[in-house]
Amino acid sequence: MHGDSSYGLWPLVIINSAIFIFFAFSFARPKTKMDWRSFGAFSAFIVALFTEMYGFPLTIYFFSGFLAERYPEVDFLAHENGHLLHTVFGFEGNPHWDPFHIASNILIILGFFLLSSAWSVLHKAQQSHSLAVSGWYARCRHPQYIAFIMIMFGFLLQWPTLPTLVMFPILVAVYVHLAKREEEMAIEDFGGKYIQYMKSTPAWIPKFKIGDSAYAS
């Protein structure tokens, strides 16, 4: 490890965290306690990510001995070399154009698109106190949680860190728990109608053919 550190840029931590959290908020627009819990978990992940990306590179310091021995020619305190998957898998050139970063961008963009599309359907259903069963809700029961998971996994491909690697499976478990709790509440509110929706619509893996669903629209 050598050279000047490209970290300690705390204004960038704050600015980037605020941008992505606000961006997600504008799509998710949390209203209920469960909405705020899922959004809060996502926000914590984003803050942890950008703290390592621009603030303090905990993961790089933790593995500094291994990295220095395995890649003595690489200055990991240079920001471009913080894309650890780029180095570990032996890619050359600009890390922003390697397969991991491209896949990351695709997942993040699709995740935000899914979040926005799902919210528009959910918001209309909440206003009319009816089931959200059209659009992406005709393909799977929890598109908003899938969107958050896609975005977080996309960031992991781009900039994996110890805190976010630990947080990711925990947050997935949190989203699964929240989804189950929401379904219990939906059954209390809508009874057999929601049970029938559960039978015809998968929870997490979207189906592409929705013509056979009684709730597709």
C-alpha cells in the first residue's frame, strides 16, 4: 500500500448517500411502519456502502496484509482500485467497464425501475383500499422488496465491503419477514380474496405468463 489516500472524503459520503436515499424515497414513498422499516434498512445499507467507498475503507484495511502480498503492484488506497472484484478476477483497464460493474449498473437501474412501477400500482390500491394485483403485482407478490434486493446486490457487485456483505443476507431476511407480516395483515383485511391471489401469484420469482391469473389486469 502506498501513495496518497483517496478516502476521508466525508462530504461525498453524505452527498452520495443523500442522493440515493432520496432517489429511493421518491419511488418507495413509505407510509406504513413496515414501509419505513424496509426503507430504513435499505438506507442503512447505502450509508455503510458509501462510508467505505469514500470515507474509511475498512475492508481494504482489514485485508491489507493479504492484498499487499498478493498484489504488491496495486495501490489499494487509490480510489479506482477499491473495485476489489476487478482486481481479484484479473480484469484490466477501467473498472467501470468490467463485467461486474456493467452487471451492477443494470441491476441498479432495473431495481429502481421496478420500485417505481410497483409503487404506482400499490399507491392506487392503498387509496382505494383494494388489492394491488396489476402490473408487477400480477407477476409476483412482493416486487418492491425484490427491487430493494436487486439494488443492494447491484452495489455489492460494484463495491463489495465487509459491512455490506454482512448486512445483505440480514436485510434479505428482514424483507422476507416483513413480506410475511404484510401477507398476514392482507389476509385479515381481504380474507379469501388474498388467499386466492397467493395461490395464483408467486411470492418472489416473477412469472412471465399472467393470462391465467384471475387477478391480472
